[in-house]
Amino acid sequence: MTNPLEELSLEQLQSRTSMKWRAYPADVLPLWVAEMDVKLAPTVAAAIHSAVDRGDTGYPHGTAYAEAVAEYASQRWDWHDLEVGRTAIVPDVMLGAVELLRLVTERGDTVIVNSPVYAPFYAFVSHDGRQVIEAPLGIDGRIDVDTLERAFARAGGSGGNVAYLLCNPHNPTGAVHTVDELSEIAQLARRFGVRVVSDEIHAPLVMRGRDSRRT
């Protein structure tokens, strides 16, 4: 079986026109953006080619994608209660997070993040008129529940709505939050009236058997 990481040479990768390979000079290793250095999965490439060949490029309709996600979540995470009718397709994970934050907060309200964290958390939240409060991770790279509790209390003192933008698995540390950690977070959020919005874009990369759950 061919190693997908060895199929493309550096020269082939550098010929791509994406941001990863065009934003900086060729002698800079672009480790800063999550673009794959492998070919598309054959089944994905075949589906795209088929749609283009048929001219099937109009506006999507129906719930086929949501149904596929629900089936995947059920098989992979034992998450059997995903209601297809309550799903919505968004073009980007951060746009989805922002739309959810708009539902549970107003301009001027507070959003808590665990630093260090994916940089767009700051840019998107601030651009949308929300205030960011940091609850830094512990020295072990995991969520410090006491620090998070203090951040919840501080944010709650402002009198506005408070949301917690969780990243699970965490980016950039790769920490996968455990069931116990998530349970403590849920208890804190309930006690302080904090709404949790969870970015789980990297969840499918978690190896089976980890003591974790999707929130």
C-alpha cells in the first residue's frame, strides 16, 4: 500500500496555488495552516469529478449531508440522538461558532477561551463585538478547572451574557478533554449560567478508545 505522505513531492506541493504555498517565500516551511499534504481520498475525488462532469454544481438541497454526519457520529462516538432537522450547514467552522455565539450573546458580552488557542478565536470573536477573557491552560496543557471557574465568575460579574468557546480536541496542544473534565465544565457552566459553544473540528482524528466524548 502506498504511503499517502510520500505520493507528492515537495515540488508538486509547492506548485499548488493555495494560501499555504503562496503566502510566504518558498524557503519558509508552511506549518501554520491546516492544509493536507496528501491527495484527496479517491472516493471524494471521484464524487467531485462526477458532479463537475454532470454540471451538477447548483445550490445544495435536502438533508443527505446531515444524515451522513448523524450516521458517522452514531458509529464513531455512540452519539445516537443527533436530530437531522436541527442541523445547519455552514461554510466554515469559525463562521458556525460565530453564528452560535450570536444566538447566546449580544455585542459587548463576554466569551471565554482557553489560551493558548487557535488564533482566529480572538479575531472572529472580537470582530463580532464580543469581549474575550482568557482562562489559560495549566502547565500540563490541559484545562485548569479552578482557573476556568475564576474566569466564569469574573465574566458573570459584568452583568451580561457569558459564553465559553471550548476547543475539543484543543488546538494547538492536541489535548483531548476527558469525560471527567467535560463533566466538571458542564457543572461550572450550569452553576454560572454560561453557554458552551464547542469547536470539535478535529474530533474525527482522535484515536478510538480515548476517554473522551463529543460535547
